[in-house]
Amino acid sequence: MSAAAAGRGPEIGHFSMASRGFLVANVVLWVGAAAVLGYVFLQNRPPSVEGEPVVVAANGKQATAPAAQRAGGGAAGGAQVAERPVPKLDERGFFIEDFYKPQAYDLQADLAAATAEGKTLLVMWEREFCEYCQQLHETILLDPKLHDYLANTFYVVRYDFYARSGKKVKDFDGTEWREDDLARRHRVLGTPALEFRVEGGKEVLRIPGLVPADVLLVAFQFVENRIYESGKNINQYLIEIGAVGEPGGRAGP
């Protein structure tokens, strides 16, 4: 072996040992990082209640915790009342409520069915895994009083804002539209959205988005008692009865 080769031997041996040391150090760091991340995940993962799946909003954040995890009184405020069970989700991610009627995919037919039962038609637009829809079903409508008012007063049909079913729906004027196109035609911009329809398909009230339970209850009364026939809108009525602002039409401070 030449002197040059002999000189290179220690360098190669030194380099190999350094490489092995570098590799071992990196393995240790990666294992440690994985352990830390695993601990953080276990400490912060969304909890599940009695085996029910945790619903995650479209933005990836955990939606409102199921009602069984929340403390406090009934959804409408005031005295505490016994809440209804949290509604389940179907295979598409929509809530299953006992007040939903089968969609005819024909709003004229839905309206006729509502009229036959002596009720006002309520067209409810939702989408799967909607965070605000979840709050509506798992918080507000858990109050039996509010749920029963809704179920007994209105004929409720739910339609899909995203039109995943691919079905077409006949509008009040007889034209056919895919559900998402029909939503746009009805100027529905988000979910949940509630349209109250009476004779001829006339819309007498719309609730875009999530509103507090007490406001929702007043809206139900506004429609049931046909207060809209007086020419007042829902905002004027809320102020008049003192639900918002101050009675007498003056806004609060």
C-alpha cells in the first residue's frame, strides 16, 4: 500500500464515523419530533361524545362542540330546559330532523302539500358539514319549545345548496333548475338560509344565515301571525316588541 493510500485511510475512516454519527443524531431528532407531535395531537384532537362523530367545518377547524359537551340553559335563554337529543348525520353529512318533509323536487308540489296541512312552506337551504348549520341543529333547535314550534307551524323541506344529488328542481314558476342554480336564482348566498313562502310562492320572510334563538322565535311568530300583511318588515317588528333596540322605534345606544 502506498503512502498516499495509507494517508487516505484515516480520512475515510474519520469521514465514515462522522457520517454515522450525523445519521444517528438525525434519527434521534426525528423520533423526538414525532413523539412531541403525537403528544400534541392527542392532547388537542376534537373530543367525541358517546361514540358520535365529530363534525369538522369546511375550513378544517372543529365546529361547535356537540350540545352534550356544553353547559348552560336552553337554546332560547331564560330558565334551563331539557334539551332534545343531538340529531344524527346521514351518509352525506346532512342532519336528520323529524320535521323535514320529503322533497318533491317541485316547489309547487311542496307548497301544495304545505297548504293541504294548513301550514306555511319553509324552504331550508343547507350544505353538508356546514358549521353554522351545525350550530342551528345542535344548539338552537335542541330547545324543545323552538323545535316543536317549527315542526307544528311550518312545512319544512330541505334542499342542497351544493346540488350534490345532481337532481333538478321545479321552481314556483314551473321552470326546472339544478339545486345549486335554483339557490342562486333565489339569491341564496350561504347556509343556512330559510325562505318562508305562502300562496303563489310569494316570499314573506327570509332568514339568511344563523340568528339567535330569540330572534328566530320572533321570526316564526311574524310569519305565523301574518304580521307581514301590516306592511312591517321583520326588523321593524323586532324593534317594536323590544327584541332589539328599544320599543317605540328608537335604536338603543
